[in-house]
Amino acid sequence: MPYEAALQAALANVEAAEAGLATARLTYDSKQELYDKKVVSAFDLQTAANAWRTAKAQLAQARAQEVAARNNLSYTEVKSPADGVVGNLPYRVGALVAPAGMAQPLTVVSDNSTMYVYFSMTENRLLALVRRYGSRQEALACLPEVELRLNDGSAYTHKGRIESISGVADRTTGTVSLRAAFDNPDGLLFSGTSGSVVIATERKDCLAIPQTATFEVQDRAYVYKVIDGKASASPVSVSRADGGQLYIVEEDLRPGEFIVAEGVGLLREGTPCGREAAMTGLATNNHEPT
């Protein structure tokens, strides 16, 4: 009620100021005619002009007071700054609330129309992306749409785009934070849920081998090449593909060479094996070995 009364008073002041301005204008016009006929002096004309200017200023002040009164009245209604889903309501009707000193907010509104998914990428992988596209801005513009794999393993129906890449790397993990935006028209995504972001990359004329054809020694990947009918361990530089089921061979393996495809954990250096237990490492562009 006090804020509504203040607004009514401000509106009344605006009307009074408008009336005062109209009166000052009439007075000035009258003085101007009398001055032209040399009935009044220049002092009287200037006094009327000053009164007119004063009336203009008073109207401006009254309108500013009206704006302030409307603004104060608007604070008596709590409005959400965004459309969304309302969370818990800890306060009931009649509870005393104040702008400061509240233990918890009135409620939490989540705008779930577009969901931001935050994920991390290793520093080396990010450097490879930046070098591939030339700059971070070009990488953001040229990166393909990303997919979201939900916590239950299913794929989210809508694809998203990477919108931002953090300029600070986490020293403890050696990763950089990225943000992707996904449309959420069906409300399937909720704030605070988790999932996996899948970034598709295209590699042409590359070698792809099954992950089962490799073994690791001190964080280095090895394969068994078939040389003169015997297994020979050879290190290879690889990168993951197809969710880790395949490895893309970066170097140390050439088309036409034979490697053992399965059961590498049962082999030792020099174990005899024929070509029927091996496979070529040549792969198609979609990473399916042939």
C-alpha cells in the first residue's frame, strides 16, 4: 500500500507540473505580445521565460519521481528473470521474507530450453584441434555438431554445438573446459545430470586396427607383427576411434603388414603363427578394417 500511494502521489505531481508548464507557456506568450507592443519591459519578458524553463524542469523532476515510484512498486512482486521449471518452494504464504539475510532463496527456476553441457578435453587433443583449424575461433566455427550420450547409455536425439573453449587449463588434470549447447524441447535434460559428449572427426586414408589387437607396456601400445611366421612385438603410435573399439595408427605400421588380431595376451616374442591368425592393418575411411 505505501508504494501504491507513492505512485499515486507521483502521478498527481506530474499532472500539477504539466498544468504549471502550460500556465508558464501562456504567460510567456502574453508577455511576448506585450513586449512587441512595448507595453512591458525586457525584464518582464525574461522573467516569464525563466518561469517557463523552471516549469519544464519541475515537470521533468515529477516524471522522474513517477519512474522511481513505479520501480519501487514493481519490487513488491517477485518475478522470475527467465521462463523455466520451478524447484522447491520452501516458504508458505504469510511467511516473512526480506531482501537480505534469507537462509535460502524463495525458489530456483531453471531455464531448460537450451542446456549447456560442460566437459573437458585434454590439452594435447585441444592443441591438435587448434593446429588443424588454425586458431581457436576457427575451431569453434568449423567443428561439426556434437552428440550427447546420456547416463543410461542412450543417445540424445538432438545434436549440439560447441560454443566456447576456456582459455585456462586445469593444472591438476591437464584438461581444458569446453561448453556445448543442446536444444531441450522435450525437457529430457535436467540441470545437474551427467553424460558423455561425442565429437566426430573424419580421417581419410588412415590405418585402423581393433583395440583387441594391441597391448600396453608402460603406457605404450604394442602390436605383434607376423614376420617370417613368428610374432614380433612392435610399438605403434595410436589414437582412439569409435568409442575406443578401434585404434587409428598414426605411425610405425604400414599397409600390407600383417598383425595378430586376437589373443595377443597369449603370445610371446617369437611365437610361431601363420597368416590365418593375422590380419592386415589397411582400413577404409569409416575405420572398418578390411
